[in-house]
Amino acid sequence: MNTENFQTHPDRYVHWKLEMDGPVARLRLNVQEERGFRAGYTLKMNSYDLGVDLELADAISRLRFEHPEVRVLVLTSDQDRMFSAGANIYMLQSSSHAFKVNFCKYTNETRLWLEEFSRESGVTTVAALNGTASGGGYELAISCDEIHLIDDGNSAVSLPEVPLLGVLPGTGGLTRLVDKRKVRRDLADLFSTLAEGVRGHKALKWNLVDYVHPRSKFAEQIEARLGELLEQPARVLREGKGLRLEPVTFERTGDRLTYRHVVLELDDDRRVARLTVRAPADPQPDTPEALRAAGDRAWVLAAWRELDDALLQLRLANNEIGVVVLRTEGELEQVAAADRLLVEHDGDWLVHEVRLHVARVLRRLDNTSKSLFAVIDEGSCFGGSLFEIALAADRSFMLNDPEANVAIQVGPLSAGALPMSQGQSRLDCRFLGAPEQARAALLQTGPIDADGAGELGLVTFTPDDIDWEDEVRIAIEERASLSPDALTGMEQNLRFAGAETLETKIFGRLSAWQNWIFTRPNATGESGALTLYGKPERAAFDWKRT
């Protein structure tokens, strides 16, 4: 088992500086060149790697939970004439294929969090580009509500991946360009092949930015715009005390990571992981005031933060794990009691933030490139919010043994409070062709045994106690023996039935196009454009279209 530290705090930020000024928060990027997440590359020109994005994600979470006073967030740079050159190319050159794709996925999840911060928390986000924003740097900018570009004759915005690297703006750049900013398709085509990018008023005319300011007045114009934004009525009322986030911790014993509510066990030889979420054992907060008193140790937040960290360990540190067996332990009643806070008090901004966090972690699970098998047996508590984990699984196995007291329970959160990337509930996605079955499931108010779960279509298999162990074991072994590439493509195609959204388009492209392009010789072969970036040799392309 490999582990990484995905936890940080503003006091330990290396690359970002978080400044608080009443209702305005500022994030200033000043990447320290020799402080990469891993050794072997230099982070020049404010380029970023996973460590830079971990700090950004942490800052966004802290602003959401700890600082209800903030109404505007400004992202800018402390380096002259350079906002960000995007993802560090030498980091990508030296990384495994799996890490490259999962890095792109994490980066885009962070940008989606930023967009949700505006949409759900009412905090306007402003990209103050005091220099060039290239590649992923521009993708960060187009994740904000407003983009202000300095007009100094040098600073530009660009997506140069196609002409320079032979890959794509893989964290949502192309999709946001046309779907979000509504840039004309022909102009987007031209823009995406201009390695030097577009400057000043042409960028404004093409809708690549929202404002252009001369260098002499850039800071003044940004401050004036912040004043205008603060004069507008608050989009979301965030009153009262926030909630401090402490680092998520675990103990490692051999191939087992033990958090307070989550356990991750790896079997490297079989390429299988066992991921268990435990129900709360103690009474949990039932009011917003009690939540604030409990802080980040409340199960409704703590368990999901731990699950999030475990998913990152699987994605970014243990690429050869192919099958994740999802399990739960505890009492259904305890899960239902803890969930009640999220159901009955969603009008409180902090409770709403917790619910949004649960939904984000579940979407992280949905988008994890592992086969997910839920195993529901004696001692399980797949109910309420934890039932969403079973619904996220590619297959579910429920023990049919009346003497074992095995049950699941559908709760009100499954009605759409924890949506998938396409905006649907997992029940609606499951029963896309039979919506009446989703409604029938939501009408069930108590525990459902294996026969009932099978009849309602809520689980895949219900073996009896005689066949149980063999059927589950064989299914896991068979799955782990199949091509990981084929499974990733298959799962990504099947998990998101129904209408497309910007988010599903982005992740679909990450799992298909970017996954494919990163393995092609034109990009990452010995003479590929990404491999030879920064070297005097020119890339040698195989010109056949496929």
C-alpha cells in the first residue's frame, strides 16, 4: 500500500496566500519553483502540480465552512506578468499515465467546487489576471464568474495544449469555452490552435474575458469592481459562526488505513480494496447549533471527509487496485438519525454546506476509475446517505438470509438532495426507463430485506447464505481479471445515463479522449510533442487520423 498526504492548512501553504479582508477573500498564487509535490521538476512561471491544487481545494473548503462573512473571492498572482502557465509540463512528462489522468480529474473537481461555491454559496469569484493565463491557468480563470485581464501588450490568455503538447486542455478548458462562455465555435477553434494566445481587447471581443484594464489602472479598476459587487444584495445569507476544519488523519497498519469512521484495506496481489464506512456510534447533532458545537467531528461531515481522503489514496497512490468492495458497518437507525440534520435544517447555510460536501464526495466516488461492488451483509447499514454508496456501485450483492437480519433503507436524501454530475438523483439514474420504480423506492419508509430489495430493483444480486461467499468471491475475481482500460471506458459510459451536463462532458472526455491521447505516440511516445517539450528536437507525428 502506498499513501500520500493530501491534507494541508493555510499556515502550511507553500504556493498560495489566503488573505481575509472582511467580505473579500484573496487567493494569491506564487508558486515556489523547487517545492513540487514530487521531486524531479521545477515549477517555473507559476505552473502548478498536485500540491498547488491541494492547497487551492483546501482554501475553497475553508472559505465555505469557516468564513461565512466572505461574499467575494479574488484569485490573482503575486508574480509580475504571469498569472499561471498552467499544469507543469515536466511534471506531466515524468508522471505515469494513470497519475496524469487522475491529476487532471482532481484539478477539474477542484474547479467544479469553485463554480459551486458561487452557485450554491453565493460568493462571487473574480479572476484578476495581472499577467498571462495559459492552459490550466486560463482554465482556472474560466471557472470564475468574472475574468479581468491586464492590457499591457504582453499578457494573454491561451489554451496551447494542441499546438505545443499534442494533447488537450484536459481539465475542462474546451468544454467551458463553448458551453459556459458561449465562445463562437470557429473562434474557439482558432483560439485553441494559437500557441501565443489572444491579448487585450481581442480577448474581450471574443468573450474570452469579461474586462480589460490598462496596466496603470488595473489594481484600481479591480477594487472599483469589488465595491460594485459588494453593493449588490447578498445572493445567499450566510450568518452566524462557521466551523473550523482540522486535518483528516489515519493510522496505517500494514495494508490497512484506519480513520475514525472509515477503513481502507488493500490486497495488492488480488488488485482489490475493501472500503468500509462506519455508522456513528454516539448521538449526533440534530440542530444547526449542535452542529456548530460538535464542529468537524460530527459524523455527517467527518465520515465524508475521511471517505474523500480514502478515495484520493486509491486514485493517486494505488493505481493498480482495480476493484473496490464497498461496505458499511453499524445500525441503520444511527445513520437515519444523523441524516435527519441534513433533511430538516438545510435552510441553515452551514448545514447546507455539509450536505453539498456529502454530494461532492459521492460524485468523487462516481468518477473514480475503479470497479465498485457494494457488499450488503450482516452488520451492514446501507441506509439514508450511505445507501447512496450502494447506488453508486456498478453491482451490488445483498445476502438473502432471514436469520442474519440484513436490510437496506431508502431515505429522503435519495430524492435528489445528493445529485450526480448530470443533476439526477442516483435513483432516477438507476430507473431512467422506469421512473415509477424510483418513486416506489422512495415510498418505502422502513428497512427493506433482500427479497424486497430485489423486487424493487435496488440491488443486483441476492444470493442465499449457501452461495453467498462463492458468488461474491468469484464476481470480484472475474472483475479484477478484465482489462482495466476496457473497464474504465465501460464504467464511465454506463454510470451517467440520461442528459449531459458540462460536468459529465468534462469527465467523459477525461476518461475517453484524454486517457487515449496520453497513451498515443504523438503525445507521449519517444518523439511525441509532450515528451519533447522544452527540447530542441521537433515532434514526429504519425499523420494517420483514427
